[in-house]
Amino acid sequence: MPKSGYKIKNIAGYLARAFLTNPITMILAISILLLGFISLTVMPREEDPQISVSGGSIIIVIPGASPKEILNVALKPLERKLREIKGVENIYTTAMNNVGMINVQYFIGENREDSNLKLYDKVMQNMDKLPKNALQPLVKPFDIDIDIPVLTVTFYKKPNFSEVDDIFLYKTIRDIQQGVNAIENVSKTTLKGIKKPQFNVLVDLDKLSGYHISLGQVAKAIESISKNSPNIDNPSKDNKLVVFGVENAIDTIDDLKRLIIAQYMGSPIYLRDIAKIEYGTDIQNFQKVKLVQREKLKVVGEGVDKIQIPDKNSSFLDFGNSITMTVSKLKGTNAVTIVKEVKDYLRAKKSLLNTLGVGCIITRDYGHRANEAVNELVFHLAITIGIIGLILIPFLGLREALVVSIAVPMILSFTLFVAMMSDQTINRITLFAFLLSIGLIVDDAIIVIENIHRHLHLPKAKEQDFSELIVEATDEIGPSTNIATIAIMLTMIPMAFVGGMMGQFMLPIPLNVPVGLAVSLFVAYVFTPFLAKKLIKNPHDKSKKDMAIRKESILRRVFSKLIGVVKSWRN
């Protein structure tokens, strides 16, 4: 009779015995693999990890003030007060005519919400330090989570549609922007290179001087019939005109032409007497977007991930002035899913845009790049697991290598589930942490299966129950495996306290590698013995040998009877 009753000394043995013949073990193993698959599918995908960056800008407007005045009476006093905020790393100031700006940068890793609140609170506390003619300061916090676009789409005027001008293009894209904004998890969209419609008042400075009228009088008169204050630009080099931009305020050009500015020698002076008035775009805006593209494109990818890339051997096409729409996502959401939904919306609007004479091309696809990076690293993970199994075959055997090859995906699956529950995203650094940890997490399963393999070839294995042999082999290596694994975990944890941009960027490594190592211990003590019992043959199992002998004898008797029947039939 096989001997039994091994006295367990370590937690490894207790876990091995508790789950070795327990029917829940198989259910637990399948559940862990399913959790890993669900986590890989559901977790938000990004190309790079999210970095906590805090800061903001304070804009102070003092009408009529010079840059030196704004710097001395507004920016420097407020800058000294902002230095009192804990966590501020750098402060930059910029002074211009009529306006000044202070940019505040916090240390990397500072809580963004708390930092924004402290910045706004400090500005409001020191409102009395500003000059009396200063307007209400504008505090605009930085928000890197939504300021970096995941998709940029450039819209351009097709060459054969002469009726498409800058105003028509702007109004068309504005409607498209409204629809994109309504897509779930889209945080904001912006338009670059737009030319907004407005009434342009081109003032002749010589006539203005002849009538003894100041620019202030002209601006005040226009302001009295407009909803928004006009933008006054600096005089041109030839000293002939000043640009007034009046947005969405006046119905027709005639309303402006008949506007009385002042009286000269008893006669009214109309705006048309001193300025040229026209309806067009905001000519004081010098920002433009130029779209230049290779004449030929190559299609790369399949299905949703199909994109067009320029063919380097083709010539260039210049589409002229264009409008670029940027699309940003909410923090912690899936860039791949959001980009796909925006693409689907644009695809549905493509026929309408073609009819209107507007074309579009995707100039930045963060979702495609993130998906490609994640898929590539997942593929490398699968290759690494396969290589580990092939290396183990000549040293331990096919079945032992199969046990380790099954254990590794279970470890990665549960680690990925823990990452999902802690609100992490799948990105290049997260998967790099998994690749880095494979060489570490596989050790525990190899140690357990190798010790089981060694015990099977000991002389006492002939008299020992196979289940007890597995428990004893697992329990035997428990203390040393625990210490070695914990030591490696402790070497990774200090990386979590590295400051600055690099510390935030590499944070997934200290978050996931120790978790993977802890899970590898559990898998090695629970599932490796269970799989060993199911997959590895016991060469000393007498019951199986006796059964094989009985089957062989039965087959021989059946075969001999068949031979006898054949001989009798021939006779």
C-alpha cells in the first residue's frame, strides 16, 4: 500500500493539498482566464500611460497699459503671491500691450483638482493687489487629459467647387463639429485655421486725422450698436488703416455705413466717410492651416484599422487653406473605441461633404497607433510564452512544459484583471511591464514542476501516493521560493517613488510587476500541482499498470479466439 500522511510545513503545501483534488480548482482556473480575456477586451487602450500634469494660466487685461506697466503693477506682485502655493515648480510671465499672462507649472504628480483650486483661490485672495482699471483676471487651468487630441481631421476645399469659400467651409465644419461633440466620451473638439465671418472696418488714418476724430470715438460708436467690443489692431506700416473686427453684431453693411461717428463743422461724420466697410472673414487672424499631401496613397491595415499613408514616390498636392478639427477624449476612456465612433460618424457624413465640395483626410490617428502598439505587444507575449515552453521540453519533458505554458497565461490574466480594477489603461509601458515580468513570474511554476519531476524519480516514489508526492514536492520548495519572490518584489517597489516625468511614465512597472510576482506564487502553489496531477503520468502507479496488463490479457484472449474461429471456418 502507498504511504500517506505527509506533515505539511509551509503555506505552499496547504494550498497544494486544498486545491489538488477540489472540483472548484478547474472552475477557478477557467474563471481567471476569462477575466483576463475580458480585461484585455474592456480595458481602455492608449499608446502611452497617463501622466498627472498640473498647472494653469492667469490672464490679466489692463486697457491702455504698456508691457512694462503690466509687468510692474500686476504680474510681479501676483507672481510673488503665487510662489506661496505649495507644489509650484516654475512660474513664467509674459507682458504685452493691454494684457499680461502668468503660466504656473506644478511638480509632476501633484493632484490636478487640488492644484487648480489652490491657484484660483490664491488669485481671488489678491484681487485687491491689482490696479483699479484692471479687468477680472481669467484663470485657465491646464488639462493634459483632454488637451492632447486622439484624432485630427483636416477638411479642405475641393478644386472643382469654386463656390466653396472660407465662410462656407467654416459653417459646414462647424455643423460637423457639433455632431462629433455629441459622441459619448468625447471631451472637446477644436477647430484650427478657421476664418470666422465678420464685418471688417478699414479705417483711413489720414481721413481720421483730417476730421480730428480719435480711434476711441470710432470704437465707442461701433460698440454702442454691437454685442461685442471690436478688436482694434495696431496701425499698419503705411499708416493708413486700422482693422476693426465686429463679430455677429450687425445685420448689414449699411448699418455700419450710416453710423454717425462725430460732427465736424455742424455736419455729421459717417463711418463710410473715414473707413471702407466690407463683409468677410476675420482678417486680423493670421493663423492658417495648409494641407499638403502626396498625390498617391497606399492602404495599410484591414477593417476598422484600415488607413491610408502617403506614397513617398509620388508628387505633392497643395490643397491650400484648410481647417483641422481636433478630437480629445475623457480621462480613462478607450481611445480606440472613441476614434472608431468618430470615424463612423465622418463616414456617414462623407456623401454630404462630397456634395458640398468639402473633402476630409485623417492627419492623426492616435487610436490606430494605440491599438497597433497593444496588439503587437500582446503578440510578443504569446511568442514569449511559446518560447518558454519549447525551452522547457528538452529539460523537463513535454507534459511538464505544458503545465508551465498554461500557468503563465493564468498569471498574466489575473494581473491584467487587477490592473483593470485599479483604473489602469493598457498601453506600451503596461505591456512592457508584463514582458519584463514573464522572466520572473515563470520561475515559481518552473521550480514547483521541476521539484515534482525530481520527486517522481526518487526511489521512495514507488511506495508513495502520487497526490502526497505532489504536495510534498510543492511544500518542500515553499520557503525558498517565497523569499526569492518577495525579494524581487521589493526591488521593484522603490521605482514607484521616482519623481518627475520619468517616474509618472514608468509607473505601470512598479504597479504591475509586484502584483504579477504575487499572483505567480498563488498560481504555482494552487494550479501547478493541480495541472501536474492531471497531465503528468506517474511511472510508479501500480493500479494503472495492473489495468494495462488486464487489458492486454483480455485483448490476447479475444485475439486467440478470433484466430480459432478463422481456423475452424477454413477447415
